[in-house]
Amino acid sequence: AQSVTQPDIHITVSEGASLELRCNYSYGATPYLFWYVQSPGQGLQLLLKYFSGDTLVQGIKGFEAEFKRSQSSFNLRKPSVHWSDAAEYFCAVGTTYNQGGKLIFGQGTELSVKP
Amino acid sequence: DVKVTQSSRYLVKRTGEKVFLECVQDMDHENMFWYRQDPGLGLRLIYFSYDVKMKEKGDIPEGYSVSREKKERFSLILESASTNQTSMYLCASTGRRETQYFGPGTRLLVL
């Protein structure tokens, strides 16, 4: 069965520091991979996605993620964090065949940004 | 731009009431989903629908039902609301390659 693990429940970084949020997945074939962000009281917004091709994916708001098949990982990175990046981040995996478009979500990582 | 709207942002109901949460998408998407989100538990799938009048149970369907009479609209029904159904409810629809687009959420409080 597919699963997604985000090992860090909560991370605090200083404004201007770099950020890496970890995501590991379990799936037998090549997955579709996603990162979503949720600001307090809001729905989820798509940051970036990986389907195939270049394993380094660029997203909105200066985020990027790298797919590493050998490590079953899809970590999210940002070189310099802004206070407005404080939010909850969700990694998700979809399958490469039609399962009705279902995604499996990780538990989320809450990001706090220190001034 | 894809737009997914939910009928209410905040809702307060009494135990035992029948509650309807509505979701509408404007992109002609086939698949639609209802999740609930609770602190520490992430998103849990309640029901999803891959076509009009079609529905499938997700991971936590107990206490809920759904209705999809039109392609653009997917309703979540709490037949008899209970306090343990106090939660944030998120609707999503699926575009190309399973990219899900989310509504703003409905925060439901059951007293």
C-alpha cells in the first residue's frame, strides 16, 4: 500500500535561513508527487508537482523539490525563508494509473519562522 | 484558474442535526473528494466520486454520506451530527494527472 511519511511535525527556522522539509514515500512504481501549502484557516494550495523527467522541480514562491528514487524521497527546499512562509506543508503521492485521482497525504509539517 | 468553492467557511450546528456541506468546481473535473482535517492527523479521505451518481468510500466514511447529482457539485451529508465530527472539511477536485485543487474549507463546530 502507498504511504507518505513526513518525519518532522514541526520545524522552526530563522527568517533568511534555508529550509528543507522531508518527505518519504512508499510505492512500487514511479509515483506522482506533490507538495501543498496551507496557511492558517485556508485550503491547500499546490506548490509544485513531479510527474516525470527532470528530478529537480521548481514551484511557486521560490520553492523547489528533488525526486530521489533511490531514497524514495521528495524533499522540499527553499534557499531563504520569508516570514510569510509560516504555514503547514503537506507532501502527497498519487499513482501512475487511474485510481480515481486519489492522493495519499503525509501528516504535514508545520513551519514557524523566527524574526 | 480552477475554482473550487465551498458553501460555508464556518458552521455551527447542534448534536443530532442533519448537516449539508456543498462543494462546487468550475473546471468540468470528473473526480471530486471530501476530506476532514484534524490536528496531528493530516487529511483523511471521507468519500470520493469519479462520476455523476458514483461514489466510493474513503478511509473514514462512518457517519457521513455524499451526493453527486451534477458533475460540478459534490455534497457531504452528516446524517446526525455528533461532537466528534467537529473538524475542518476540505473539498477537492482532480485535474490532469491527479493534481487536486482544493476549496477554502469549512470549519464545522458541533455543539
